[in-house]
Amino acid sequence: MSKTNKIDEFVSKLNHPMKAEIEEVIKIIRSASNDLEEDVKWGGPSFDYKEPMATLSLRVAGTIVFIFHKGELIKDESSLLEAAPKGKAYLKLRSMKEIKDNEANIQHIVKEWIKLMDA
């Protein structure tokens, strides 16, 4: 089973009130680069580029939270990323409208991670 299929299988079995929103964010992250690796780690879909980039946390009700593992290093002019402990940053999204309105910003964050890892 490919790693992409692992995420798709995980999400297909997911019973979550924001499942459609989760699927949309995954689609946006995937569309930012064909070079991302995908898996299910730490209890949720996870994306890597050379090292762990971001993992979905399902612990916050009513909010989709992707934890960017070294998010403090990412240039985020949109201010979507919130500082978190240990150099991490949270990408918190609360609605489909917010997700769609920030599609380009989410892709930019992913592309900034890739540039950082390639530097």
C-alpha cells in the first residue's frame, strides 16, 4: 500500500465532524508539491519533505490543526501559522470558507518549507 493510500484509507474511516474540511486541506497540501511523502504518524495524516513537515492533530474540537514541526523557521506572511512550543507552529482552520480563502497561503507555507529544506 502506498503512503498516499494510507492517508486516504485513514480519512475514509475517520468519523469527524470536519471530515470534508480535513479532506480539502489534504488536497491543498498535496497540490503544493509532488515531492511530499505521506504517511499516518502520531495519530493522523503526516507530510514529509526530507524530514517531518506537518501532521494533522485531531485533538482540538471544531478546528483542524496541522502541526508544522519546525514551523518557526517558515516565512509566513499570511500569519496563518501560530507559534507553538519547541519551534513548532500550528496551522488552525475552522471552516471550509477559511480553508478555501487561504488555499494559496497554505500552498505557500508548504513551498516555503521545501525551499528551507533545499537551502
